[in-house]
Amino acid sequence: MLHKASELSSDQKMALESLLGRAISDRETISVRAFEPAPVSDAQRQEALAGLEAYFVRIDAKRPPLSEAEAEAIVTEALRSTRPNYRSVR
């Protein structure tokens, strides 16, 4: 269902802005959709986890060694590139 921001009540607009974490322009159209995730069995979850762990072991084996500070700086830079207001908790 699509909603024009200009036609929302102030309570609706405030709730959506809270969920989005930003102000909504009256020119925007908002789409709202609810869904239930597909059921995943414990066996499927464990298989996916094992695959991810194996993947990260292969990737880690290829990377040069880094100090904890260097690794932290890389992660912080990546977070700031996608979340400009990001601040490290350390």
C-alpha cells in the first residue's frame, strides 16, 4: 500500500520518521509492507552457519595480518561511509 507523505496525519508521520530515523518530505511516497519470514529448520540454519564459517576461514587465510587497532579503523571507516553520524562506542 502506498501513502503520500503529504496526506499522513502528524502522528502517522511522526511514527514513520521514528522508524526510518529521518525526516520525511511531503514529496515522498511511503510504501508499507508486512511479511513473515520463511520458516527455516534448525538443520538449515546450522548448514548456513557452517557454510558462512567456512567462507570466513578461507577469506581470513588470504588477508594480511592486522593489528586490532588497524582492524578497528577499517570497520569504523566502513561504518562511517554508510552511516555518516556513526560514533564509535570506545
